Amino acid sequence: NAGVTQTPKFQVLKTGQSMTLQCAQDMNHEYMSWYRQDPGMGLRLIHYSVGAGITDQGEVPNGYNVSRSTTEDFPLRLLSAAPSQTSVYFCASSQTGTGDTEAFFGQGTRLTVV
Amino acid sequence: GESVGLHLPTLSVQEGDNSIINCAYSNSASDYFIWYKQESGKGPQFIIDIRSNMDKRQGQRVTVLLNKTVKHLSLQIAATQPGDSAVYFCAEILHSGGGADGLTFGKGTHLIIQP
């Protein structure tokens, strides 16, 4: 059982480059989300999805796009990378329903924009 | 804006002692709280949760206390071990059915275990 898998683990980009951070989960969870974690700060929500075909913005969505074409995958796209997007990115998923909202996190992607 | 925060950025305890990590929240509408542990280089891991209709919940060596009157949450770790060294985050959810999208995280407390 892989849980939540993020790729790549590390990435260095030049300013203006684009890239996609991949996230996949094998738990058939409806909810998926992306967070960024910066030094001295907690995780901040970028985008989230409550199911395939549905996405919405979180606290810090600017500069990022997402799509959710399948239940399993939730990629995060940086269209034109900026140094301010240097951070550690975490993908999370959780099952639907009211009884259990525990979020399972991936191992993170450490992104550096130079 | 309303936020979840922690009182101390770093907590140092002796191995074998009990640890108490505190968290203050400001949104009285929050109805679900979770503590996460994050080890260096890893993603957050669920420790324990509590709903707003409870005051206390116990797990294995961990206890979460919720004081709604003062909007305070604490995580108690009994007999701390070297493996407990990590950053601990509290998180709140406004709607218990909100799933991962509804999590608001505090800034974290770094727990250091001294031998």
C-alpha cells in the first residue's frame, strides 16, 4: 500500500520555467490537496479537490494551477516559476464522509527556484 | 484573520519526562482538531484527533486536551523517547466533513529530546 506518492523529491528550476509536481494516491480518497511549507511557518493550503473534476483555491493559490481528471492523481503546475515559490510542497488526501477526516501526506517535494 | 498558532517554537525535554505542547486557536466555529508529527525530511503524520464535543482523548502515550472556553489545545506525550523528536503541528477544521481541504495548520513546535 503506497499511500500518497509525490514526484519528484527534489527539483531545481530557473525563474520562468514551468513544471508539474505529481501526486498520486491509491486509497481511493475523494479529497486531495496541495500545501506548501516554508521555514518558520505552518503548512499553507494552495489548492484542493473534493473529487474528480472539481478543484478550488486555498489560501495561497497564485502562481499555481491544478486539475483532477482522475480520483488517483492531483498534479500541481507551476506555469512560470518564481523564487518566491521556493518551498517544500506536500500533497495530502483523505476519504470522504464525516467520520474520518485524517489527511495522509506524501513525503514532499523540495523545490528551489533560482 | 483567524488562525491556529502555537505558543512556543521549541520545547526541550529530558528523555523519559512528559512533554506538553500547546496550541491556541481563534475560530470558535472549528469543530475538529488534529495533531501531526513531522520528522525531518518527511511529510506530516497523524498522531491524534479530537472533536469539539470532547474535552480529552487518549492514545498510546499521547493525550489531547481541548479547552473550548479559552480556545486552547494541548498535546501531552508521556515518557518521551528519542523518536519523539520532531516538529508537532496542530490543525483545525471548520467542517468535520471537509476532508483535507479544510485543514488550517499552526506554525509548529520543535520538540527536542535530551538524553
